[in-house]
Amino acid sequence: MKEKKKSLSLIKVIRRIVPMVFKKMPVMWTAYILLGVMHGASWGILAPVNQILYDALADLALIGVDGNMRYVFMGALFVALVTVGQQVLNGVHNYMSGDVLNRKTDGSVLRVIALLKVGRLNAEMFEDKEALDDMEKAIGGCGNTPYLLMTFSDLIFFYGTYYVVMGVYLWSMRPLLLVALALTFMPVALSQIIEAKLWDKLEKESSPIRRRFEHYEGALIARDKIKETRLFGAFFFFRRLYMDTLALLQQKEWSVHKKIAAITLALNGVKAAGWVGIMALLFISLTDGYITVGAFAAVYASIGMLFSLFEEIFNRIKWNVSGTLGKTHNFMNVLELPEPNLYTNVVQVDFNKGIEATDISFSYPKADKPAVDGVSLRIRPGETVALVGENGSGKTTLVKLLMGIYKADGGQVLVGGCDPAQTNKTALFSQTSAVFQDHIQYIFTLAENVFISDYEAGGEMTQETGSQYDEEGVARQIVTGKYKDADEVERNVREKLTAAGVDYTDTATFPKGIDTVLGRDFGGVEISGGQWQRVAMARGMYREHRFIVLDEPTAAIDPLEETRLYKQFAASSFGKTSILVTHRLGSARIADRILVMDGGKITESGTHDKLYAAGGKYTEMWDAQAERYVNERNSHSK
């Protein structure tokens, strides 16, 4: 499903991300660049300003006070002004980078871009472990990318300006001084390139190991896992896995640190030799008359700053570039993932045309066999179809293909006369509702948990046949919605909760009625799994729809209550196209037609009586369930 990812160079990362960020924050980034230039220039001009002061002091010592004190005062004033300005610029520059740009670039730009991108990906990509890894790491990469951008900006505009000013100054005195510095710094730069590659390689190798490490850590301390871990006595088992994985991570990191230490040792040797050579050249230049005493003193005083800033550059490359480039690569890899044309081909989906599948197949990533294999069927408008079969027979996958959530590997699906792969997703899903077994438990109020399925209809919206554009310039259809006032929303919520069997008037369970927050994380109440399933049923029925899917949403509800809920569902969905996925065959009898799936294929189709009389797979499953229920009833009667 996915092509092998190519390694991304720093230049490619910068070329892709800088325009993206600059477009969103042009004023702030322009201000940051200008600050960098002024800050770097303030450090660079300090050397020639110091030379003026030192030369004036040397003349004062040789000639005397007359006529020279004014130059001393002027030199001291220049040095003081440049130093004060330097410190002010340093403070503002640091504030802009740490407290302003970092937070805004991460939270307001990059995370939004990453989330919008993930939201546009094909749903089947979420079944791909590698793609999921990329998506998860991309969010982490958002937090590191601003450091990379600011470091890159500082390298060019702050450090670059400083070294340009110093380079011009040294060249004007004696070009050989500049050449000596360049020769000293070049080997250091080459060694840092090697170091950056080591950090990038470590990040790639460590990511899957770190995921296992975090999983084992969660098994030891996570609230939703600690009960089973303690009950089954698996604490020491997970601790051993945790410690082994930690040791493996440390081993890999230690190996890289040893290589880096060797490079650093060689780098320090080069620096020391270069410093000695430059000092010797300074003495020769002074004795030969190439430079004045003031120039000698100014350059001598600047040598430490030259090496200090150069070392600072490589430390920033080490931690802000080498350490974060791999994480930024994760962010970039997600941006490179292919995405469907979600917001093009805005057409009207007509469910009066039903739903049709022709020889469709679908396989999950790295699966040995197709989950759906050559299925063809037609669901008539307003028909209720039940899908039954053993676990792993392909029921849920087929439903996702028929809804247009997944794209078939082969064959064709038509939903309301439209191919989902070529249809605007907003238009496709605007008339569709669903209740899944793995429904979401939103930490919202009870009412919000229901009307979130059609929340856009809670306000006034306009209908347009054209398009508007989102933050990344992707054409997006404006959804048509029907205005509902607060009273109408509340009435509808209460009606659907009642239909789903949720007693919102029970103050022992819902102290604030439909305004009760569900979930203890935000100070709300905890409800049972069965109650959550009823809430999910109410949510699915609340959404205005022409097509609805119930994919085993009542597993935690007893069979009698499930039958009551499905009858209520059938009544509320009369005239609408419905698919019911269930493992309880008694509930399937409410459907107009029952489809039996086995091994990714539809093997039987018909009413309950017809299928049972046929003596096939359906009969086998029905008899097995009936025997189980009889045994359970006899057991309870003893």
C-alpha cells in the first residue's frame, strides 16, 4: 500500500516548510529575521569599534593627553552604545524565539497543517501500522520543527551576518587571517555533517523500539491497563520487557554517543591547532606592520568570540538540527503521503438509486488473504439488510467499503449512484449515519454526546454550489444544513435518548440530566459499557440520514434489550436504507434480507425461513446459538 519512504535532506525540508510557515506568519518571521541580522551585526562591529578605542589608548600612552583624550572618550562611547544595543537585541531575539515564534509556529501552524493532512488521508491508511507510526510521529515532529526553522534562520541571519562583518574586517587588515580562520573551521563543519547523519540514523532505528518501550510502560502504569496487569500478576513480566527494551534503547544511544565523542575529540584538536596558528599569524602581522596594536588587541579579544560562536553553531546543529531533523522528517513524510480528492466532484448522492457493489475485493496491509473477496450485491432503496457471519468473515470491512470509508482494491462500489472514490466526501457522508461497536466515548455532556453526530445542523448554514478553500488551498464544499434552534435540538436529543433506552431522568446516574458530563477525567460521571452503547445508538439515530449502518453496537446489552432496541431502530429507520451487522441471529430477523458471510464472500442470501430451511452455514450458526441459549436458560432454572 505504501512505497518505501525516501530520506529527506535538510535543504528539502527547509524548502518545503519555510514557505508554508512564512505564508501563515509573515510579519513575525520577517521581524525575527531582521532581529537576527541586527543582532549578528552588533556582535560583528564590536571588533572595529574596539580597535578605535584601543588605538586611541595606544596613542594616548605614546603621545600624551593633548589632542587624544577626545578620541578615547569617543571610542569608549561607541563601545558602550554597541554593547548596550547588543544586549537589548539579544534579549528581544531570545524572547521572540523561545516565547513567541516557537509556540505559535508549533500550535497555530504546523499542528493544524498536520491534523488537516491526516484528516484528508484515505481511511484504509489507518489500518497500515507504518502509516499510523508516521502519523503519530508527525505530531511529535511539529514540536521540533520550529526549533529547526529558528536554528536555520539564526545560522543564516545571525551567525551569518556576524561572520560576514568579521570576514570583511579581517580581510581589510590581512586576507591571510580570514583564510586561516576558514581553514580551521572547515574540518569542524565536515565532522558535524557526519554527526548529523548519525543522529538521524539513531532516530530512525529507535522509533519502533521506543513505541514498544512506551507500550510496556503504559501496561505498568496506565489507568486503563493497570487493573489487568495487577490481577493477572503480569507486572514483573512487563517490567522485564520494559527493562530489556530500555537497555536496547540505551545501547543504541551509547553506540552513537561513543562515535560522537571520538569526532568531538578530533574536532577539539583541530580547534586548538587552528587557534595556535591564528595567534602566531597575528604576532607576525603586528611585527611586520600589517596591523596596528589596536587591531591586534581587537582581533585577539574577538578570537574567543569567533570560536565560541562557531562552537555554539555546532551545538545548535547537534541538538536543534541533528536531534530534531529525524523528527521533522516524520512530519514531512506525512505531508508526502498520497491523499484522495476529498473535496472535488461535488455531486448529489441519490439514495433512491440504492447501493451496489460489483466484484469488490479488499486486503489489509501485509494480510495473507483478502478480507473481502469478489463480493457483488445490490441493496434496494429503503431496504434493511442484515450481515451475519463468524468473527473475521469480513462483515465490518464490507460495510466500510459500501459506505465509501474504504476504497476497494478491485471492483466497483456505487453509493446512491456515485463512486465513493470519485465523490466529495462531505456530500457522500452528509446523508449517512452509523453506530459502530468501537464507538467513541466523548468526554462531553450527555446531550453533546448525542447531537455531535449532526452538530453542524445546530446553527445556520448557507447552501452554495461553488467551493470555498481551506487553510491549505484545498477546495471544500460548504455543507447544506437545516437550522435548528436550541429547543428543537433538546427535544430531539431527549427523543433519541428515550428511543435508545437511556433514562436521562435517573438522577442517580445522570445528576444533571442531559447536561451531565460523561467521564471522570473532566469531573463527570462514569457509566457502564451498556449505557455507552445506548448513548451511541441515540447518537446514530439523531443524525438526519437516508442510509444508516449498525455494526454490532449492542454487544454489551442483553439479547432481550437488544431486540427491543433493534425494533425501535427499524421503526425510526422505516423507508431508509439500512445495514445491520450482528452476531446474534435473532436480531437479524428484523431485516428484509439476511446475507451470510464466510471467508470474505457472501455465501447465502435470503430471509430467515429460507436460509434456515437451506441447511447451510446459517442453519449451523442458528442451531449453535439456540443450543447455547437453551443451556443458559436451563442452568439459570436450576
